[in-house]
Amino acid sequence: MDFRSEIEALSGQNANLCFQCSKCSAGCPMAEMMDIKPAQIMHNIRLNRKEAVLNSTAIWLCVGCETCSARCPQGVEPAAAMNSARLMAMKEGVPPRVREVAIYYRGFVDNMRLNGKIHDASVAGITQLLTGQLVDNLPLAWNLFKRGRVKMPPLPFRGSKFRKVYQKAFEIEQGSQQ
Ligand code: SF4
Ligand code: SF4
């Protein structure tokens, strides 16, 4: 299966429907920071340009707000395509162009596995630690803590149910790749 077919199958989108009006890019709150805008992502998918899509910052900077999908006159969902491309990049071990986001995702899943739910401060703290920004943000963290905005992590850790779901999903995923 070629790149375009894989993304279409994963995301449920038909890249051919996109007629490059760029309404998605115009509404995207992250477009200014992206190297390839949402409309260009769709164009590259259509042209089977896997390298360009998987190595873009766009697939990591997309915050999944779905403004692009809501604006598309063709009913195309660039948000779903972005998500699928990001998953593909992770599966294929393509180095993330925005390392902080990849670290955040990893921390998010690990936190779920540990606690069974998200503890925001832990995810933020681990992300900042691993990206070398912890010291800079300590005053802010302390202020939030003093105002009661940072809760202590849940104890005892209760991630066993989520770990089972995660393990099951992992096995299904492995099975589908054999
Ligand atoms: S809004 Fe829809 S049709 Fe227009 S460029 Fe974006 S995906 Fe393509
Ligand atoms: S879902 Fe992603 S690509 Fe679409 S508008 Fe939001 S940030 Fe931009």
C-alpha cells in the first residue's frame, strides 16, 4: 500500500476531494508556526510525498482543534490526516521534528499507565525536565502550587485497569501488523 492509501485508510479521508482552497490553513491557529500548512499537507498526501509529510513540524504542532475540518467546504478532515501521519511517523521511528511534543505524548501515556488517569502537574513536570525547561519554569510552578492549582499525585497508583486496556490494544496492534 502506498503512503497516500495508508493515510486515507487510517484517517478515513479522501485526499482527492481537496481542491486546495486553503480555508483550512487560513483558520488553523497553529499554521503560522508550521513549516507546511494544513492545505499543503493534504496536497503532499495526494502526491504521495511521504518524506515531506512525516518530516514536517506541522504534524507535531497540530493541536487537534479541528477548525480545519469544520471549515472545509469539501468535508475533508485535515485534522484526521495530521493525526494519522503523526501516528505513522511514531510507528516508523521517524525522529519527531518537535521533540517537546513527542516527549509530552510519551509522558501522557506513561502517566495514564501509572495512575489510571492524568495528573497534569506530573506530565508537565516530566516534559519540562526532559526538555531542559524545568528550572526556568520553577517560579511559575511554585506560584501555581501556592494558589492550590497543582494537586498532589494520586496515591496509591491505580493504573492497573488502564494498563490492561493498554496491553490489549498493544496486542491487537501487534497482531494487525503480522
Ligand atoms: S479546506 Fe478542504 S478543500 Fe480546502 S484546502 Fe483545506 S482540505 Fe482542501
Ligand atoms: S486540527 Fe490541527 S491542522 Fe487543523 S486547525 Fe487545528 S491545529 Fe490546525
